[in-house]
Amino acid sequence: MRSATIAAAAALLVGAAACGGDSEPEADDTREATLEALPGWAEALPDAVGSATVATADGATAFELNVSGLEQLAGYTAHVHDGTCDDTPPGGDHWLADPEQGDVESNWIHLMIETSVEGAGNGTADFDHVADDRARSVVVHIDIADSDQAARMPSDRVLCGDLE
Ligand SMILES: [Cu+2]
């Protein structure tokens, strides 16, 4: 009986391989966020806005960000976060692909941009993670070391937008 069981299992494996090993594709999902300046920054940068797209397909995620009205020639980092913009702090913590791996860069969906002389910037990045429904917002942080203005602000969190 035991060998019959093994033979059946082997047949299943061969069957899976014959179809290329494909499982059902996960549902593709595109979510967007409209980013607005957070308290403190809204007064300093009255025209600051942004938009972000988080698109999952085929087990991967594409992250796209556009910003304007920010400080000129400044460095910013954007992450997908796990809270909403009404949380404290806005956006909560980093979304983590595998929460057990902890808060490390390889576990994030993020990108870095440098603004133009007009204070605008954009970027795209692709990840092997699938942004699931724990991904709830996009937060843009300024690199405080780059900015006198940032050093006077209560937080490095400049923009936040909920993913919808
Ligand atoms: Cu962040």
C-alpha cells in the first residue's frame, strides 16, 4: 500500500510539472493614493501634493510615485505603510512583506527620489513582494540631513495618502 501511495504522489507531481507548475494567477490589483501634506509641512509647502500607484500582478508589485510642490533639489523616501493617514503617526509603520522578517529594507516596498529645481519628482520601482490588504497608505519622508527646513519640522513625514 505504501508504494502505491508514493506512486500516486509522484503522478501528481508529474501532472503539476506538465502544466508548467502554474497555480491560479492571483487577482491583479491596482490601488492609488492621493498624497497631501501633513501638519507642519502643509504650512511650509502649501503646494505640496503627490500621487502614487501600487499595482500587483503575477506575484509582483510595481510602485510609482509623483510629487510636486516639495523642496527643490531635496531627497525623499517613500514607503508603503500599514496604517492610514489618520493614524498616529500618519501611516503607521512600514508595510512588511513578511512581518516575521522585521523592519528591514528587503521587506519593504519603497523608493527614493530627488526633486528638481521646481520641487517635483517621480520614481518607479518593482518588487517581488505582493502588496496585500495590509498595505494601506503611502508616506513620503524627507531626508532630514539634506534639509534645514526639515530640521525644524516635528516629523520627517511630509506627505501621506491612503491607498484606495
Ligand atoms: Cu515610510
